[in-house]
Amino acid sequence: MQRLLTGADNNVKGSFKFVPHSVDTFGPIVIVEGRDQERGISWIHVWTVDSRGVITQVREYFNTSLVVTRFGTCKEAVVEENKLLHCPSVWESSLSSCVGKSVPGLVLAI
């Protein structure tokens, strides 16, 4: 994917199109999801933005199902001497199933 996005792959015709489908925010975290329909690629960008509006961190996910959970608001539950944390999801990718193939699933704790 990096070779495609940077133009290093000369065998690819046309450019990669970043067309956002959704933009969501959770405090300083911005999540943008989209898809390049021609290539059947879904993508998710997760940006961390500081108080001045400057992007300080970028994470990219391609053809991946992403679930975001807010770790700081987890409720602790005790089950048979084992401690379990229940962290409900606050966001789930919706376009990963549109690429027509099985994709890996990730959990991002914020």
C-alpha cells in the first residue's frame, strides 16, 4: 500500500482516491473512514489532535475492521476470582465488509 500511496509503484495506473465516508471525534481523537471503490480498498485514519488543532499522531488502517473502545470508562466486574474489564465500543468501522473479502479485526483503546 505504501508504494501505491507514495507513487513508487510505476505499474499502478491512476491515483488512490481518499473519499471520506464518515468523520467522528472523541475528545482529541478524530476517526475518518472511507473507501476507494475502484480498488475495493477500505481505509481508516485515526488522528490525535492537540489543543492548538495540530495533528500529533496519525494511524492508518487498510482493509481492516476496527472497533474503538474508551478504556477510561470501563466498568470492572469480578467473575469467579478472575477480574474482567468490560469496555463498550464507542465506534465500529462500517466499510470493511464492503471490500469483498475477509479482513483482520483490531481493537483500538482510547
